[in-house]
Amino acid sequence: MNPVDYQEMVRPFLSERRLHHSECVAKMARHLAERYAADPEKAFCAGMLHDVLKEQPKEEQLKMMDEFGIILTDEERSAPKLWHAVLGAAYLERRGGISDREILNAIRYHTTARADMSLLEKVLFVADFISDDREFEGVEELREAAEESLEKAVLLGCAMTVQDLAENHLTIHPDTIAAYNWSVLHAQ
Ligand code: DGI
Ligand code: FE
Ligand code: FE
């Protein structure tokens, strides 16, 4: 498929704003892939598709997860914002004709991250944080870190997420904690 096809694949599911976000993430992922010698085409594809089911109503997402046999842990059930990553990857594999495991895993882990991520997983995780449409306190620091070291940007992103979740008394997924610990241990 060419890049336009990926865009057309997600268009029916997404608002203008979320489609714009997806385009920005795809472009940033391609940039980071070029910078860190990942596959730019896979990065663009993962970026374009990563939030495909983000705007589906919760009940619809629960129904689809049931259909796909996805069983949620307590931490996952309590955090609906995590659902679209797991469900999106399952949907793209089973209904979207995406068979590339690297792309599917990058999408599967784009929200929580995880320990010992592949290069493409790190690229998508960081691109989702620093895409051109993002505005939040600390985004510039993350953008600078991402040009210097992908690992450093992953660590900063994980640290921000953990801090933000704890401040708001939200559950922290074990993959998020594992990603944070792994980053601390491996970022130089
Ligand atoms: O889909 P996006 O908005 O582009 O970005 P995303 O998929 O990275 O989702 C970000 C949201 O996910 C943000 O509100 C924090 C939340 N999140 C990330 N990790 C965890 C989490 N929420 C909980 N409860 N637990 C986590 O470990
Ligand atoms: Fe997302
Ligand atoms: Fe996103």
C-alpha cells in the first residue's frame, strides 16, 4: 500500500483533528526513522494507523475486544485510554490486512511503551509525543532530546507519563512501569 492508502484506511474512523494528529505522527515517525536508521516507510505507516480506533465509543471498543478475545487486566479495565492501542493492533491485523509484526507491535505498545522496545516501537512512541500538533509543558525539551538520543526521549516521555498518572491518582500499567525502569537502567 502507498501512504495515501493508509490515510484513506483511517479516514472513516477519525475526526479532522485526529486525522491531522495521525498525519503529524506519521511524518515525525518517518523523520525519526531516517535519523535513527529505522524503516521510514514502516514508521510512516505505523504513525498513520496508530490511533485508528481512538475515537470509537467505549461500548463499541468493549464489544470489539470481546469479539477478538482480548481479556483486560484490572489496570487495563480501569484505563479506557489504553484500549485503543491493543484493540487497534488487533483490528488492523484481523480486519485491516496489516501483517507486519513490527508495525503491529509498535501500534500495540504506542501508549504504554514496554521494556526493551524495538527501534520502530521507540520511534512511534516518541513521534506520538513530539508530533507537530502537540502542545504541552515540556514538549520542547522532549523534541530536543529526540534529536539527540531516541533512548533519552523515551526515558523523558515515560517519566512524564508516570509522574502525570501518579499526580492524578490513575493506575499505572505494568508495561509503563517496566518501560520507565528499563529506560532508567539503559539510557546513558
Ligand atoms: O492516543 P494519543 O492521545 O495520541 O496518545 P496515547 O495513545 O499515548 O495516549 C495518551 C494517554 O494515555 C494519556 O492520557 C495517558 C494515558 N496513559 C498512558 N500510559 C498509561 C495511561 N493511562 C493509564 N491509566 N495508565 C498507563 O499506564
Ligand atoms: Fe494513541
Ligand atoms: Fe496518538
